[in-house]
Amino acid sequence: MRLFLYCMTALTVLFGHSFLVSEEVESDPAFAMRHRCRPDYAKTATLESPNLLLNPIGGNDYGNSVAFNGRYLFIADKSAVSDSSLSSGAVYVYYYNDSNQWEFTQALTTGGNEDNVGNLSVKSEGKFLFISAIGTPLNEEDPLAKDYTGALLVYHRSHKKVPGTEAHRWELVQVIDRHTPGLEGLTAFSFEHLNSGALFGLQHAVDLEKGWLLVAAPFQVVNDPVTHEAIDNAGAVYAFRRNSLSGLWELHQTLINPENLSLLLFGGNLAVNNGYALISNSLVGSVPAISPFISRNGTVYVFHLSEKKQHWHYFQKLKGDESMDLAQQVEFGDSFGGSLSIDGKWALIGAPLESFSDSLEERFQGAAYFFHLLNDKWHRAQKIVSDDVNTPFKRTSYFTADIKGHMAIISDSSRTGPAGEQQGGILVYHRRHGSWKPYPIIFDPNGAAFENFGASAALSSIRLINGRPKIFFAGGISNFTLPSIQPKSVLIFEGICQ
């Protein structure tokens, strides 16, 4: 199991970096539309792990997860060590102070070995912070005792301030795991059935406005509702609502693949907003070595919330352009849905392994798709591919696709940049009159070849900070070609808004 998770870790270093920045939510929904941002960005910070101890096996995965939410920035390192022997993983909290500096304020972690805190998914909205921790049971020092059923850590921003700062503390208020009512049947790790464990919490999404938290268990064993056959690695998504009296998130509904359970990995990625949930069966970021199913193309299933019944029902299926015949020829699917983001009536879906033909030059080029909700249906509005024709295996949107209001970003971390091959960059798009137009690409101004900048990336909403409208971009430097123990960093860029 340790070797299995190490393989997953190596792939997650490639696919799983992300960031999270949080600010006070602007109450006026038209705020972002009133404050347009120009196509100019300035690098304002380079952040490195405040933890000087490095995992001797997993190395430094600083920046493997991201999100924006006001003045707070959350950067995960799933390999972070609490001492010289225990690799629990951690999420580091930063606060954007009145001096326009990102100030480190907290390290959120557990006490076990290989707890995988912050692996692949960190999300924050309002006063809540959700962190994946798949290495269960947590706080267990013996990795051989892990069952990998998975857990989700729920933090709440308290009224208490971090001493010496204006930042408020984030406090753990709930652990959602197999001890939570309704989750007793989460699948445990099994060599016999080639199951890594349910990995509950590996992906999750929240819509506080509607009051829903969706949590995926992409390797959950699910019984076919017709044949009652147990399908290994089928995957399930659990929908939670918050109890207003206890303050705890409680299981309300379980979603499974509405088409065919044997397609597997349902819940590989997900996003939720405005009464719509996008759930894919593409798990880019932790593809296990035992996957016999990666030669099929990805699918995104749309679920719609019935406000009256407070129930999710299957609504629509979305696909990319790659044919199944081509997927069989190149022996890899397109991973459509490998990255997902939704905001209002717009969705952005990445297909990081999409091939345009079976030629070596056009395999795994990658693409991203904008979808628009119109007349109660999601319609494809635009397809984005990298303009870098010189780099093979570009893997556009391989890691991140994020949409906020009229701004969107797409990872292009293998592209050739001003500093050389595979420097990497972040594609920026701006919506105007229903069409998404490219802004200048964000590069590390002090970058180097093979830096793979943007393997993880995040976009903030436009917010008023210190009386000025601001937007932030975060991009991780991965240095895939260097030893994993090399320090990794996260670059923060600020957009000019007015």
C-alpha cells in the first residue's frame, strides 16, 4: 500500500497542486461586473513552505492544493512532516494584511503518519474551510494500519485572532469519516479487490449559498441497484446539508453514476454552484497504478437540485470531442472532467489528455471547454487549446481550470515560455459579450526551463481590499525534473482592476 500511495503521490505532484485565497465576500453580486480588470499582472509575492523539515521519501509538495476566499490564502503540502519521522501533511494559512503582505498565520495538520492532509483538494467559502485527509485512520503512526476509507476535515473561522495579527483563527469543528452516520460502509483498502480504499474526501465542493457540501469517494464499492452486484471502484458522491442547530454537516443523499456503474471512478472530480453539480469520472491527480479503465474517455454528469424537494436528480451528460476509437488507439482516454469549475451560468471543463489524432505530435495535447447554461440546458460555447505548437504532450488544463465571474484561468504548465522549454504558464481569459477572449499569459518573470509553472493554480474573485478592487492569481512551481526534496514555491500575482 505504501508503494501504491507513493505512485499516487508522484502523480499528484504532477496533477494535484492547488491554492486557496479567501476574502470577505462582497455582498453585491454585480460588484465584479462593475470592476473590470485590465490585462496587466504584477508578481507581488513568492511564498515557500514555513516548515523547514522535508519528507525524506515524498519530499516537498508545498502548493499541491489551492483556493481563494477573502484575505486568506491556503496552501497545502500533503507530504509535510510534523517531526523527523511523521508525514501528516499540512495546510498553511496566510493572511493578506494592511501592508499588502501575505502573512503566515497558521499550520493546520494532524498527528499521524501518511495522513495525506490536503491531498488534491482544499476548498473554502464564507467562514468554512474543507481539507481532504484520505490517510485514515488519522493520527495513526503505522502506515500499514491505514484503511484509506478517507476523511474530510471541516474548519470554521472563529472570532479569535491569531496573536500579533489581524487574522482570525481557523478551528477544527468536524471530521467527516466512516464514523459519521450514513458513512459506515465506506470501502477499506483491499489488495484482493485492487481497491485503494474509498478515499472519501479526495475531492469535494461546497455551495454555501444553497447550503450543500458534496464529497466524493471515487473508489467506493457500490452495489448495482438492478443486479445487486458489488462493483469495485465504482465511486459515489455524498451530499451533505448543515444542521442549523448542531452546526454539523449531515448526510442527506448519495449519488451514483446514473449511466453505468462499471465506468468506474464516479466522483473523480466535482464542482457545485447555483443548484447545479458537475460530477466526472476522471481522476487526474491520483490515477492509481491498478487502473484498467483509463483507456475510456471521461464524462461529466450534471445533476440539478430540486429546490422544493431539496433533492439532487440527474439532469444531463457532457462529453468532449475525442472519439472512443482514438482513445483505444492511443491507449489513454481524454480525462474530460479532469478539472472542473462552475460559476453561475458558466462552467469550465478540462480534458487534459485529449488527443487530436494518433500521431505522436498530436497525442495528449489537452483542451478545455466553456459551457453555458441556456434555456435550462448546458451548451458548449467555446473550446480552448494551447497556442504553443512547439511542445509535444502539452497537457493544457492538465492541472487546473478555474472560473470566477468574467475571469477564468487554465493551466498550461508544459508550454514553452520566454525562459525555455516547459517553463509553463497560466492562460487567462476574460468574458465579454458572451465570448471568452485571451489575456496575456502569466509567466514567472524570473522563470527557467522545466519549471512547470502553473501545475497548480488558483484565481480569486474580485474583492475590495483596503479600499481597492483586487484580483489575485496563484501559481505553483513544480520543477518536475528536479529531485522532490527541492524546495517548491508559490507565486502570487495581482491584477490591476478599476
